[in-house]
Amino acid sequence: MNSMVTKSVSGLTLVHLAAQKLGLPHVLDFIYPPRCLLCGANADQCDRLLCMACIDRINTLDEPFCLNCGDVIASGTACPECSPEDTMPVFALGSYVDPLRAGLHEFKYHGYHAVGRFLGSRLLAVHGERLAALGLDFAVPIPLHSLREKRRGFNQAGILSDIIGNGLQLPVDDKSLWQFRKTRDQARLDPAGRWKNITGAFAVSGANLDGKRVALIDDVITTGATMQEARRTLADAGAIPVCGIVLAAAGR
């Protein structure tokens, strides 16, 4: 979509969201049909901001994959090749390619939380039954450094954790794991740089997580460096990292 269309669609979307708060969405829908943030076509529902054509083009990932080696886990949740102490299964809604990548960009960088909430509900539709069987105690969002979260205004992993937590009736612990060292933006680094950048960046404080079964939640996984470091930090504190949950996975 070109920049002029994007600005027009974004402006109408904000008007629709304001109308929803006033209880007048259907009146506005008749005058200005809601537009899909990604392609500009008529959106079916203004509360999700995406059209069904774009939603249907998401390359859904029906099976979890191993955080350590990346292999698909077709049966159960344990990777047959890797030690449980070194890895965990990761459940993703889909591949990190358009239109899912574009939708995540709108959620993460432009603040369209409705997109993130809708995609989170889609993830639960795909993996909810399998996740519910894991006996989880907490959902733990991957934290942002406080300065980055203040600048962005929210932590996208926290919003997704609330959706997952509500869907699985799972408490969200967004206090115990925190990022005490400011890091560079992982998206700007090569794979080796990402591992070096994130190593030693997390710490655990507050609640006793000893023996607690936790799911780590983030918006996207690329090399796996961030989730692997968070998994290691929680395990060192006595928690049992059971799985990772993300909206999108790169290279799949």
C-alpha cells in the first residue's frame, strides 16, 4: 500500500475506533466502511482492522518447533534430538512474512493494539487446546528495558500475554523477569550480534518462581537468542520454562 493510501486508511481507522468508544460503530460503518490496515480493502470488522483476505493469507504454523535446533515437533512437546535442559517447544501463529509481518508492524510500531489482540485470539484458536494441556502456572512476557517501553508506550509482549492468559485462564507474571541492561535493537543486528547483545540482559526478582511452570511470550522470534536467554534466566532462578509462545517465527 502506498503512503497516501496508508495515511488515509490509518486516519479512518482511528475515527472508527473513536466511534466504537462512543457506541456508534455501525452508524459510521455505513458512512465510511472500515478499511483493512494492510491492503486498504473493506475490513469485515473494524475492531480487528484486517480483512479476511489478508487473514486467510497468513501462513499458519500448526505444530510447535524446537527452540534449540528449530525442528518441527510433530508429536507431543519434547524435541527428540535435544536435551530438555537446553530447549523448549515454541508455538507460533505463523511465519514471519507478509501479511502477518505487516500486521505485527502495525501492532508493534504504530500502536494498533486491536491487531495484536485479534492475532492473539487466532493463535489460541490454533494452539489453545495443546497449550491448555501443559499444566502452566504463569504466562511471562519477554520484558523490554524500561526506557524502551517508556518510549514506545507499551510492551507488545505484555498485551499478547494478557490475551493468552485470559484465553487459558492463566495468571500473567510481568514483574519477576525484567531487563536490567539496555540493549541495542535486535532487529538491526546479525545473528551473532543478537546473541552477544542479549546475553546477561535479564534478571529475576520478586516472586518465588521455584518449581513454577511458565510460558514465555513474545511477538516474534528470529534467531531465538532473546527467548533462549530469558529461558536460561528463569531456569537459573528455579522456574520450569515449559514453552515459548509467539505470533510469528522467522525462517519458517
